[in-house]
Amino acid sequence: MELIILGSGGANPTPKPFCQCPACKKARRLGKPYKRNGSSLFIKDINAVIDCGEDIGDSLNRRNVKKIDNLFITH
């Protein structure tokens, strides 16, 4: 079973929209690994996403996920 971490930024991904703190500015300027999307996981064998935040589209595009058959929301 192949697991792909789509995001690990927790409830508050970095950079936050409109935020001008040093961490968010750095994430915008340098990108990965400073840019972190909200927590989500993709299970390749069954095309499943576990949890998805507001930035799931960016996460899926970054990892080239082309199909989702199952979505599990844990909370």
C-alpha cells in the first residue's frame, strides 16, 4: 500500500492568506519546505483521500493525483 502525504501543515497551513508575519513571507518567497498545506493523506491503491483542507486542490496538483474514488473525513 502506497501512502502519499499531501499536507502536514495542521489546521493552519503556511502561508496563511494575507498574513505578513516573517514565517508566511518566507514560505511565499521560498516555497517548499516552508510552504505547508493542511493535513491530508492519499492512499494510492484505492484512490482515497483522508481529510482535506481548503488547499486540497493545490496539494493534489503538486502530487499529480488524477483520480479520487473515496474521501474520508475524520473530524
